[in-house]
Amino acid sequence: MAKRFILSFLAIILYMALFVPILFAECLFQNEDFFPYLIIPTCVAIFVLLIPAMDLITKVIWVFKPEAGITPVGEDQLRKEIMSINSYNVPIMAQEKGKKIVLTWKYVDAKWWEILSKRGLTSVYKMIIKINDKKKTATLIDVYNSVSWGAGPTGVKIHMNFFRGIAMQYEIGKAWGIKENFSLGKLYDYKFDSSEIKDPVMNTILKRGWKVRLGMY
């Protein structure tokens, strides 16, 4: 993980460095009448393009491949296995939204709402999965939304997300997956961190012969 993080950091530095010659040339152009019209658009472009640049960097560097020799399953089977989370008595729910699958905490369930709200969580984690059947690749996107718990499940209000990217809490292991994590799981032994959703799904995708990559969008 450390190596990937360093590579990501260096890639962002390289991206910023690409604009140095442009900024330097504009600084040499010291005409007070035109200088603001040059430097301001350039700075705006740097920050506007930074988001898609970071997304591309993430998807290129943070890629995980399955073990050699595993034949990838079909998209329908993979989707079915991920959606099977809803059949376990766990505080996690999976929803299909168009071609995406979204996993988050089961705050709509009265039992789990009570546990979640009593934990005093100020944010709710959700993981968006984009499935590319042609490339046999699943892109995982981590999102955190601020939350107000209200009175009961119907009173829960999910607000604008304040983080979108990579949650560093995850672990890849051969023995972990949706079935292994949830079929014999302890009902109230949850810390409610991102790894409790991400680990079993990520490892299941890899065990089914698909690549996993992390992204921002």
C-alpha cells in the first residue's frame, strides 16, 4: 500500500510540474493589464483538471489482479453474489442503481438504525461499484456522507458527501469474502468502518477472477 501511495503522490507532483513552465512564462509577461487574465484562468485550469487527473492516477496505480489461473465468472453471477449481502443478518445493504451497485449501512432497518444512531456516527460510508463486464474489472469508489439520524429510520437524512476517493482501510486476503465474513458473523461486533464493507466485497470480486481498481468517479 505504501508503494502505491508514494507513486500516487509522485504522479500528482508530476501533474503540477507540467504547469510550471506555463506559469513561469506568464510571470515573465509583466504587463499589469493582461497578467490577471492569464494567471487566473491558468490557476483555475490546474484545479479543475486536478480532479479527473487524480481519478486517472488512482485507476492506473490502485489496481489489484486475481490470482493466476482463476476463470472470471459472468457479470450476472458476480452481481448476484454481491447482492447476496441482503440475505445475511448484517447491518449492510446492497442496492442496484442502474448499472452500479451501492453498498452502505442498513440505516433503514429499525434494529440497525438504533445501533448506528447510538454509536454517534456523524458520517455514513457507502461504496459504489462500477462493473465492466468486457474488461472483467470492478471499480470501487469510496464516499462518505454526513448524516442526521432523526427519530427512527424514516428520519435519517443523508447530506452532501464530504469525501470521495480511497478509504485506506482495507485488507486483501485469500480467506475473506462475503460468505466467510457474514455467514458466521457476530451480529453486534461491528466497528462500522469502511473495511467491514469493502474487504469482503473486494476479496470476493478477486476470488471470482475479476480485477479490482479503486477510483474517484
